[in-house]
Amino acid sequence: MKKYSVKLEILENGDGLIKFPDEIVNQFRIKEGHKVELISTAEGILIKPLKSAPKLDIVLDRINDDNLHDEIDYGESQGNGEW
């Protein structure tokens, strides 16, 4: 992972967004609406992206004939459970 040291001037741009250099936006795949955590440290401010679980409909949309596995046969039922 390439590390960057960038000096920025914070400017009010009307919508409250901080402008990041394209290299950082592309490396971390930052998009408008992504959530981040601002952490105060002894050296300054650390900005960490918050990971979110993928939405179920997006995961289900990715299922296709190429990645759908066949039914798995586990053999005869065992125990008293009903199937």
C-alpha cells in the first residue's frame, strides 16, 4: 500500500465535505456518503474508514450460474429431527 503525506488547506466549500487528493480517494475507494471515524491522537487527527456489512440485496444480486454451487448431499438423515 502506497503511503502519502499531503499538506492541505482546509477551506469551507459549502457542503461540509473535506476534499481529498484523487490518489487517496482511489486507493481507499472513498465515495460520497461513506462514513469515517475521526480519532484525536497525540500527533494530530487520524481518519479511518468505517467498514459496513454489505447489503443483502447487493450480495444476492451477485449470485449467478458461474458462482452458484450444486446441491450438497449429506447422506441419510440421522437423529430424531424432521427434515
